[in-house]
Amino acid sequence: MKPLNKSIKDSLEFHGWKEYEGDNPMYIGAWIRNDVVMTIHPGRTIKNMFHVAFLTPEANNTRFITQAVLLDIIESNQA
């Protein structure tokens, strides 16, 4: 799997997302903010496309989005 680019990692950290540091294999590579877990995987064939999944206490949501939308999500107050 390709790593996230620096601008995305920087934006995640700036907006309060922390990379998961535990040993639960389900969350390896995930980002956490408050009670939301987000996994981000760069697309393999389309540049600047990402597979993003959110896990919250209420529900989970998976989608395939562009980098611009991803940065908007990261910067918003809600995931």
C-alpha cells in the first residue's frame, strides 16, 4: 500500500487527527480524532483518489473520494 502524501499527513495532524499507535490489527494505519476512526488508502490506479472509511459509535461509512474532498473532510469539524 502506498503511504499518504506529506500534505495529507500534515493536514491530519494540524486538525487534531492522531495516527493509531496501539496493537489492534483492525486499526493499524488508521487516524483517530475524538470518537471517530478514519482509515485512508490511496487508490491504486487513479491519482489523487482515496478509499476512506469512518467508524463512529453510531455508524460506519465508506466512500471513494478525491484528494480535495479528503482535505475538506480533514479540515471540517465533523467527519
